Amino acid sequence: MNNNTPKDRLMAHLEGEEVDRAPAFSAMGNFIWTSAEDMGLPFYEIFEEPESASEILRKPLELYGYENVSCPIDMNIVAEAFGATVSFYRDKDRDKVMYPTVSEEIVDSPEDYSTIEAPDVAEAGRIPYVIETIKKLKEKVGPDIPVCGWIMGPFVSSGQMGELSELYKATVKHPDAVHSLISEVTGFQIEYAKWMKEAGADFISLREPGASQDTLSRRMFEEFAQPYLTEILENIPGHTVLHICGLTDNIVDLMVECGPDGISVEQKNNLAENRETLDEEFEEHVNLYGGELGPYETLKNGSPGEIEKKVKKAYQDGADVPMPGCDVWPEAPLKNMEALVDSIKKYG
């Protein structure tokens, strides 16, 4: 089947249709810092200014041929919207790669979880910045390039409002309070995702790094993560991808049951076993994304030849599209990103 544009190809792929080749897309962040350096921007500026952010985020198209763009950039948007304070490290060197982090939480103890209420999405924190960035990004890349809007999962976003380690403990000691907080965040996430779609996002990537088997048992995932991920995915119009950082070999079936159009796993997973599990558990084909493509150890520190071999192996292991295990590290060399994208197109 011929696909006229990158968007046509990706939408057909997500709908389970035959495509001429695999779409060279990512449900993760895919920009590198080379483009910002060339523009003379300080790293911290792109986290607050829509024009600068959209200019940087469109660069993967022309620099190394990725067939989609992604927004936003950092992982603290939701926690900040609820009232957490975020540090942007403006006192660091202009070219220092330091992502914003939560510097002041909004709760001191799990007993306070049930007091947290979701803010108005339209005016909360940097949500307006994200929405405006997506609008500008869509204008700049045009209708033929798909835009990914991504949101952090409700479990990790809840954990960012206090200490994430305390949230894990509270699932045992204060389960009702945990459910109350995650439910509040879930409702907010649904509205946030809808705003992204209205702004121009062609698909949504839901990313839940706090709910891998490294931190939650399968039973705990079923109680504290799966129902809320499912609720979000059921209420987002259009296409979706679910990504969970960390080891997820024993919950890939539960990830699929949440209802996305595809699941993304990181380099810790045994991709071949994941494919076997999904083929055995589900009658219809499940889109599986991943491979041994660590964003730092491989894409930043590896070589183009190594990356090509890992992309080829990912296809052999059953990936529909080889994909980095998380956001590309901004200091990844341009030649490595070219190798990644060229290999996805070559072997897919």
C-alpha cells in the first residue's frame, strides 16, 4: 500500500492497515540540542517560550528525517499545574543540558493526598505554554507531519506532588488517599489531552514511568495504575500510544488491555518474548515499539553502525517500529540520529 504523507502512513499504521514501510516515528521526545545551539538559545528557554520551543521541536524533520514531532519537552508539567514549584536552572551555563525538576512539592504527607483538587486546565501552570507550542508547531510542520502530544501518567504525576517514594509506601498504608489523588489527576489528564488534540496533536502518547515492575508488582499495577490508564485512554479522541519506562515484561498484556493503539517498552525488556506473549494473548495484532535503543548509552554514546544493528535486531525480535526507550538525550550526535532514522526506514 502506498502512503502519500508521513501522517497518512502513521495513521494507517495505528489503525492496523497495511503500509508501504514502517513509519519513522517516536512516541518519545526526539529533539537534539544541536539545533538549539545553532540558534544561540539557552537550554532553559525552550521550557517556557512557545516560539523557541516550537522552533526547536520541528528540527528533527530537517536534521535527520524523523517523520513526526513531539511536545512538550519536560516531565513536570502536570505536577507544576497542580501547584508544585519547578526549577529551570537559569543560573547554569546557557548550553548546560539540565531538565526542569520539581523543587518544592505541594504535600508533606500521604494524609494530605485527599485534599488535592485539580485546577482549571486552561490556566494551570505551563499548560497554556504547551498548548500554544503545539499550535505553533502544527503551523510550522504543516498538515502532512504528525504531531505527538505526550502526557505523564497519573501515578508518576501524583508522586511528583510529594515524594514518589512516599506514594509507593502509601499504596499499602493509605490506599484510599492514593486512589483519591490519582483519580483527581486522571480527570485533569483527560482534559489536558483533549486540549492537546484541539490544539493540533494528531496522536497522544501516555507515559507512565512510575508503574513498571521495577516499582509495582503486577497486582499493584492492576489496582493503582491500570484502571486510571484505561480511563484516560478511553476518553482521549483519536490515536494513542502507551509507554512505560522500566522493566515491563510481566505486564505487557495489561498494557494492551488499557486500550492504546500500540505499546512502547524500553531497552530492559526482552522484546522477542514480549512479541510472543502478545501474539499468544491477543487475536488481533498488537503494535509493539521498542528495542535495545537506550537513549543515553546507545543513542548518545554508541556508534551509527551499532545503532543500525540494534534497529535490525528490533525488527527481527518483533518490533513494529524500533523506538528509543525514553526521550532522546539532547546531546546525542547528529550522525547517530541519522543512523536511527535511516535504519528504521531501511529495514522496516
